[in-house]
Amino acid sequence: MTVETLSATPRPRRPRPQVVSLTPAAADRVREIIARSESPIAGLRVGVKNGGCAGQEYVLDYAKSVDPLDEVVTDQDVTILVQPSAVLFLLGTVIDYEVTRLSSKFVFRNPNQTDACGCGESVTIQPAAAPDA
């Protein structure tokens, strides 16, 4: 009886989808805020937390360092650090920055968002479904 050596041909890996992206307006605003900072900023930290009447809230903060489990995305020369617990909730999200006569704010365009409260402070988000292989 002989033993044959099995040689597997490696399949190319499917490219990972980018978790979040920025519009030019959002990227410009983040770069402007980082440039004004008195202390070094490693990037824009993005996440989701439980709260509000719809169940979840988006979280934005400026991070001084990269956490080991952060999903690191670079878009338009801006480093975005996605909290690991938020990756499936934010997959495919575009972050915009809007200026109106009464306010200026970052806006999340999230394909996984299914509902929002009337005041606009909280949302309902379903985790992204796994793509068909």
C-alpha cells in the first residue's frame, strides 16, 4: 500500500469588504478636527452601543491608540477604528457629514439599519448576513 502526498491548490481568498467608508465631506471634517487636536489622535473610533428608545446608538470618538482587536480601515487618508463588537452591525456603512442652517453632524447611512426613533438619537440595527459562498 502506498501513501500519496496530497497537494492542495490554494484558492485565492475573497477580498474582505470594507466595514465603513467616509464621504469626502466626512473625511475633510475628521482631518480638520484631528489637525486641531492638542494631543496625537490615532484615528476615528466607530462603534455601536445599546441605548435609546430604538435600542442602539452609534458611537464616534477620537482614539489615542489602536486597540489590538480593532478593525482598522483607511479611507481617504483617515484611519477608522471599528470596535470588534460593531463590525457586523456597521458592515457597508457610509459615514457622511452634513451641514444645515440649524446643525452640523455626522450621519450614518447603514444598510443594516431597520428603524430609527423619532428624535434621531437611536436606531435598530440587524447584524449583516453572511454572504453566500
